[in-house]
Amino acid sequence: MPRKAAGRQPKYQSMAAALKDAIASGEYGPGDRLPGESDLMVTYGVARMTARQALGVLQAEGLAEARKGAGVFVRHFRVVIRRRGIQRLSVEVWGAGGSIWAADAKGRAPEVEFIGVTEEPASDAMAVALGVAAGAPACVRRRRFLLDGKPVMLATSHLDAALVTGTPITEPDSGEGGIYARLADLGHGPARFREEVRSRMPSPEEAAALRLGTGTPVVLVVRTAFAADGRVVEVNEMVLDSSAYVLEYAFDA
């Protein structure tokens, strides 16, 4: 069997590359409809499956999204939120009754959808993070955050139930300044934070909750809040729509 020439691409990949070049040059802008399968079949003289594969490449890479019954369109990449990871966590924000989330929204009206609060046995990993025994009760707060009506983040806070049971932290509205201000009321206000950031593809449940198109990854931010004595008072797992956020960290040298 003859070998393929070095560097030769399958036809669908070269078609996808041409479409990506057209998007990069501005021939197709955000929201524009890309040529359909039939158009590509005529232009390139290929079978429908090859045309479908080419469009599939753009969708898998997050450059385009399919709309049922309408076609494949160039995806909008509009920065919704600039998340300033250091300034937003300052005690000057939550200590004065401000909302960390509202600080990100910069004057727009953010919406917090409270999904629920439960008491659950801490998993082995979460027990280690919180510094409690495996299976010890943990208070778990789940929220979904929306801006301009679009879901942009899921957040799940884990706290030692022994510390917060019977306090406003277990209520849907924990009051001005949020749970950090309430922890301060208990004498365990956060004095230090650590955030770990990584990217991955969303689970089906996350994709549905954030209304993500095919090929859109999420950013996972895990924040640990420490009291002055070193005790871990919260572990917050946040799932962000990567197309909606810029993560900014500014600090002195």
C-alpha cells in the first residue's frame, strides 16, 4: 500500500483549516453562519460525511456552534467578567458588607440562584481539605451565578457543619458580606486564601446548567479559606464558563 505524502492532511482537516483561516481573517465574524454541508460538498467536491467532519472540527475546538435547524455559526467570544482574583477577596469588600460576586460584575445586576444547602458526610478528599474526620458532617452550599440572564458560574462551598450549624450560613441569604462576614461574626473570619486553577471539559450536568455549546471547556477554581489560626473554614469549588471570564491576578513584585 503506498504511503501518504509527508505532512498530507485528510481532506476534512484541510477544509477545516480553510474555514478557520476565513474566521481569523474576518470573512466570517461572530454570529455569522458558516457554509453548510451542501455548500461545502459543492465547493470542495467531497461527500457529505467529509463536509460534516470539517464542520465538526470547528465545533470540537469551540470556534463554532450548531443551532438545530439553522446551521453552524461562528461562536461569540465576549468577555463578560474580569475576575480579579486578589482584590475581590479583600476584607475591605466582604468585611464592609459587600458582595464578592457583585464586585466582579462591575455595576451590572448579577443574579445568584440559590440551589440549596445540605448536610452531607465529607468525602475522604474533602475531609482532608477541611481538617475533619472522614464522613464527618459538612455543610454544602450550592449556587448558580448569572449575569445578563446567562449562567456563568456554578459554586459549591463546603464547611465544617460543627462550625456553622444553626447560623445564617445555612440559610439561602447569609446576609451582607456573605458567608465570610458570617464566619468573622463567629470569630473565624478568613485571613488567607489559596486558589488552584485548572481547565477541563464540563460534565453533561455542568454543560446543561451553564448552557454551554459543544466544545466549550470550563475553568475549575478551588478556593480554600484559612482563619488566622490556620484552620480551614471553607473550600469553594467553582466551575466557570471559560468563554465568559478573564482571570486577572495583579500583585507587587
